[in-house]
Amino acid sequence: MKGYIEERAVELANYIVENKATVRAAAKKFGISKSTVHKDVTERLMKINSALAEEAKAVLDKNKAERHIRGGLATKAKYKGKHGG
């Protein structure tokens, strides 16, 4: 089991870095919870491959900093049709 978890952490980080993916997108893709993605990438991966962990963390930090913008755009799109725009 431990080997599988380490392998999953590396796969998650590679997916996040290559696709500039969010925690939510990675969780959906791999069929696991957002908390598991976060724990794998920020804690477990640091012990396995710290360079990859830093790369993934940079992408996640950027996504976190931009999430309020994405949320606003999603809300705008949601209400655009309902209120005549």
C-alpha cells in the first residue's frame, strides 16, 4: 500500500504541474478527495521528491491566489442569462 501511495503522489504532482491543474481538478481526475490530493502533494511528496513537490506547490499556490477571480467569473457567467446580462 505504501508504494502505491508514493506512486500516486508523484502521478498527482506530475498531473498538476503539466496541466496547471487545481486540487479539485486533480481529485476529480484521480477519483480521490481534495484533502488526499493536498496531503499527497504537500506532505508525502516532500519526502519522496522535494523538487517535484516544490514545482507542484508553486502551481497550487498560483491557483489559490487566483481562485477568487475564477469564482467571480463563474458567478458572472451563472447570472448573465438570468438577469439579461
